[in-house]
Amino acid sequence: MKDRSTWRARLLTVLFLAVLLLPAPLWLLLAPYMDVTNYENRTLAAFPTDADVESWPAAFEEWLGDHAPFRNQFMALNGQLNWAVGTLDSGDVLLGKDHWLFLKDSADSTSLSDYQGLTAYPAEELETFTQTLTQLRDRLAARGTSLAIVIAPAKEGVYSRYMPDTVPVVSRPTRVQTLADTLQQAGLPLAWPKQALIDRAAVQQVYYKYDTHWNEAGAYLAVTQVEALLGVSMPPLEDCTVTADLQQTAPTDLANVSAVWSVCRDDPYYSVDEPRAEQLSRTPDGYRTRWQGAGQQSLLMLRDSFGEAMAPFLCANYGESVVLHGSAVTVDTFDEELTGLPDVVVLEAAERYAENLLSQSRLLLAWLDRLETA
């Protein structure tokens, strides 16, 4: 009996050491054939070459966690097992009904709390929005430039029918619905296509199942509302041909963050068969693009990630367009990218980042100050 216990102990020791030591040499052999794609929406930790003695162990542990052998394979396996039993091991992503994925509250977002009605803008902040955007509209108009604003609704509100029953709606209206109502009542040119997207979602998918963003159908619908504010008529979405292509990979940012990218492959890529502008240039990060369309006027669009799908359809109606990601814009950027004030300015912000409308507006106001004193 003692010999058997000793044999088992030795076997367990050997197995433990094998699990601990074998991955590294195996990785050296198999790494060229393994998937090492960074699916997460973040930069992986770098090896701590400059860390001091006290912080080095924690920094090394962070680096090792991000670069461990077979990391993607183990994460994918864990994700597949959770998916099979109807759960999701993620602090950032919520598993909804019919395997729809939604964004939880995170370091830079209160998306879930916004959906539940647990957040609100103070009255003074609503007033700041109104005053700043009104000032921008009036100063642009004085120089012959039209302004249009669009807030991209969060997926949680548009597809609330797929939200789990464990996430109740506590209060309505949401903070951004209140903001939209306030801006529209003040006469500001705001497109807030939430209800139109909800209505269209009953017959046509307008957001991706495993991604935060709208698909081309949702983006096109938003563009039609923006252009209506500017007096430009476009065919309504229901009159357009929308193609669902299973051969092209649909965006899956939520699946990537929650390590279920390998099982979330059944959502089609949607394309709308309507005129698009020609992209003339694009910086490597995609934050600065130039477009050529069929119109006569010039356009400047400040956007976030939701604006990327809008740009080809929006810019198709203008002769020359510059589209800039708001997070990478300074006053100097306008001087670098534009020869003067464009005919049309479009501001776009996602619902969870609606405050970006203020930063975008302030940058433009500062640029107008520069132009007026030049």
C-alpha cells in the first residue's frame, strides 16, 4: 500500500513538473503554427526593461500573463467551454439572450448603467451642452458653414429584447435620451436615430451580434437622418438592397474581449448597395482619412468608432471630405488637414461617449478663434 502511495505521489510530481516546464520548449517548436493574434482591444504588456526592483515582479507577472505559451489556445478553450454551458467568463461583456453580447460598465463606460437608467446628466451639464453647441452652430453659420450632430445609440437600448432578465430597467428616460430631447428642443440640428433603429431592427439586423457597433444598415440609416438635417435626400433604408455575407468576417469586438472569438462566427457581414465615396488617403491608424464623392460642397466629420461605417455613405454626397477621429484631433490638426472652413461640419459621438461632443465643439471653437484672428 505504501509503495502504491509513493508511486502515485511521484506520478503527480512528474505530471506537475511536465505541465509547468513543457509548454515553453513546446512553444518554441509550435509557435510558428499557432494563432498569436491579439484579439483584445488593448496593447499587451511589454517586457519590464525599465522597471525598478520593487515594481519589476508585478510588471513581469503582467507581461507573462499576456505572453504565456499557448495563451490564445487556453483562452479559446475556456471560452468554448463556458459558451457550451451558457455562461461567459468576462468582466467587460454580458451574455444576453440567444447569445447576443453586450457591453458592461467598464473603466471608460457606464453602458449598462445607462441602459438601466441609473445615470443622469445634471441640469448644469445639459445647459453646458446646449450653450456650447448653440455657440458652435451660430459661429459656423455666420461663416456660411452648416452643422449637423449625430449621437449613435448604444446597442443595449436598440436590442433590449435580447438583454437578460437579470438586468432590469430601473428608470426612463436614459441620460442621453434626456440630452437628445434637450438639444432638439433648443433647435439644434441633432440626429438621434434610436427609435428608427429599433423599428428597423424588427425586420433587419442593424447592429452586429458579437460587436458593439452598428452594421452598414444601421450606419446608413443614421446617415439618412444626418443628411435630412442638411437638406440632402437619400433613399430610405427600406428601399435599399442589404446583403448578408457569411463569407466575410463580421466585426466581433465583444467576442474578442471575452475570448469567444472562435465560436462567434455565425454573424453575417452586412453591406448596403448604395453609392460610396472613394477613399483617397488613410493614415496607418485610420484616424485621418480623405474622401472624394459626387457632390460639390466640402465636409469635415469628427467621429469615434461608430462614424467609421458612416463615412463612405456620408462622404458620397460631397466633393471633398476630411474625416478625423476625435481622440486624435488638436486645433493644429485642422490647419494640417484643411485649407479653410468646410461647407458642412458633422459631429458624431457614441451614446456612451456623448460628452465627446463637448470636446469636439471646443476644439472647433478654438480653431474658429484662430481663423478669425489670422
